[in-house]
Amino acid sequence: MYCQPQSQTQAAEPLNVAKIKSDFPIFVSHPDLIYFDNASTTQKPKCVLETMSTYYEKQCANAGRAAYTWSSQLEKAMEESRRVVASFLKTEATHLAFTAGATDSLNLVCQSYALHNLEDGDEVLLCPKDHSSAVLPWYQVREILKAMGKNIVIKHFDIHEVGDYDLKSIKNQLTPKTKILAMSHVHHVYGLEMEVAEIREIVGPEVIISLDASQSVGHTAVDLSSQGLPVDFVSFSAHKMLSAPGTGVLYVSKRVQDKLKPVRLGGKSKAEIVEGELSQTHSTVAELLEAGTQNIPSILALAEAVRYIESIGVERIEAHVSRLTVDLWQKLAGLPGIEFAPGIGICGCDRGWGIISFRFRQLSSMDLSFALDEERIFVRSGDHCIYNKEEAEQDDFLRVSMHLYNDENDIDQFIEVLSGCLS
């Protein structure tokens, strides 16, 4: 279990949450709002909203499609956004492609890599309790390959009872035919870091690892340098890291870049027809995977979101969210009839990643979420995007997910309302 205590330096640097909330127009407009659904989407700081408004109101053009000033300036700004995100992740801009979101990125891994590199009998390992966007595309690839006469095998590994991956289950499923392992960085329901380094040691250097980092990038330090996370693909969304919907990022490691094939072609594609045949050239992941007009204002806004996060410090945000997670867990534990999902409520860790899921024996999570909504407390209930709907409905967990603008007062009000609902 990767649960390490926060350093004394981090613990000594609390965030000024009141000041942070003043940076977010949503909280200025709704000062009574307690927003606990950050794993679904985050609120947006003023700098992000202003960046998008500026594009639409003062410099709306297509980037890099014309010789006039606005077009060339926007193209440079979008490439600067790519560099800002790359620096944030401690990698090179040539490794990143902008996508339509984490779901698009995860599907691109399947369509641009797996579809062209898996052979008959190859195996893919995944966890069925991960987000459906990290699971379902692999079944689609299997169906496409089957129609091409190639039969790949999808194997499942388990979640340990405390909430991280069962490493023994991964070892038991591993064979010389294992080519790809798909996993989450931080689980979207259980809220634990899923031991990327340990899993790399188990599967060895040859297996390709596709990492869904939707619940880590933005409030957890993510290092994609040569000394960082030992993975080949990383997918995440802008809207879960204080920016706008409609944009995501796909990181591709150097060793697999030459094995990718484009999924879509069009404007800006490095392709041409030579003597009736398609010819393609590329020197970056973006040149291979990006085609057509992208979500320009959202991409520009993503760079502003990163700058905002960096102005506060992602390590400070991570420490703040961890403290809140532990505080919430300890206060929830005293409520009557509570049952925790796997995660901090079961493992009793001294570190958290902002997510706690739980339910009560005497009240359905859906009914409870309606009651909380009346008190302007927004939480998540339902199937939590797990593809096995029957299993998800049986779990019936309510999920709380926090970010930098949440604080102890939010938690105390939440506990007070819960206590009233349960009395």
C-alpha cells in the first residue's frame, strides 16, 4: 500500500482557501455552495474563464490556417500551451497530443496503438472496476481485431479489499503473451494511488502500460520524466484540473511513438497522396494524432489552469487535499450505520487523494444525495461509470471528492447535515 505521511514542510504551508474561493466566480456567485464532486468536474478560476472569453470576444480565428496575424498568434499560443503542460508534467512537448478529453485519449491508445500492434493470442490485462472509459475501448478493439481474424484475450485483475490493485492477481494473470496493461493512477471511486511503480516491476519492462490519470493530474504531482512514472501512455482531461470541457491530453512515451497509426486525417495532417497512395510523415505525436480544427479556447485555457495551479504549488494542493481526506474520513467514521467502500475508510491510511466513497445501512445514497442537494452540498451518487451496472447498483456508494477550494468548514457542515439526515 503506497500511503506515505506528508512532509513537515508541506504540512506547514496551509492554503488560504478564502482567497482561493475569491478566484472562482462560481463561489462568488454561490457563497453557500459546498462542491464535493470534483472527480466528475472541477470549478474554473477567473483566469481560465477570461482566457476563453478573450478568444471569443477579441481574437476569434482559426489557429495556423492563414497568414494574417491572429491566426499565426493563436498557433503560437496553442504550442505554448503544449509546452506549459509538458513542463508541468516534466516531459517534452513532442510527447503530447491534445484530444477531446480523457475518454478520447484512452480510445486513441486502443485505436492508434493496440489495433495495429496486437497479434492473434496476445493478452491485455485490465481491472473491470476501473472507469468504463478505461475498460470498454479494449473490448471494442477485441471485436475489431476479431473481424480481422485476430483473437486477443482480455484478462481481469482484481481490486484488493482495501482499495488498491491486488498485486497477486496481476502476477497470476501475467504470461509471456501479456502485451498491454491498462490501469488507473488514482481510482475514481476508491481514491487510492494504485502503485504504478510496483506494477511495472511485476510486469517487467516490455509490457505496455496505459495509465488513466484523470484523478491525479492537477492536484497530485505527476512526473513523466525518465525518472518518473514508468508508463507508456497517460490520459487525462482538462475539465478535471480547473479548466474547460472538451480538451484532454495524451502522453506517448518515446519507445512507442513510431508504432502509432493516425485515427483520423484532415486539416494539418502530415499526409499526402503520392501516385495514388497515402504517404504520411510526422516528427511529433501531435502531427500524427491531431487533425482538423481543435478546441482552441479550451486548449488556451488549459495553460492558464496549469499556471494557476503552479502559482499555488501542486505539492501544496496535494498536501491540502490529503489532510482534508483524512479529516473527512475520521469524522465520517463516527456516524451511525456507515459502511465505507474500499479506500481510506478501509485501509486507515494517513494519506488521501481527495476521494472517499461510503453508504449508510438505513438510507439509500440516492435519497441522501437529494437531501444534500437541498442544503447546497453537491456529491456524486449512482453507478460511478463502472461498466458492470449490476455490480455498481449493488454498491450504491455516495462519493465525496475534494479539491483546493474545499476546507474544514465544508467538511464540518457536511457532517452536520449528514447527522441530521440520519437522526
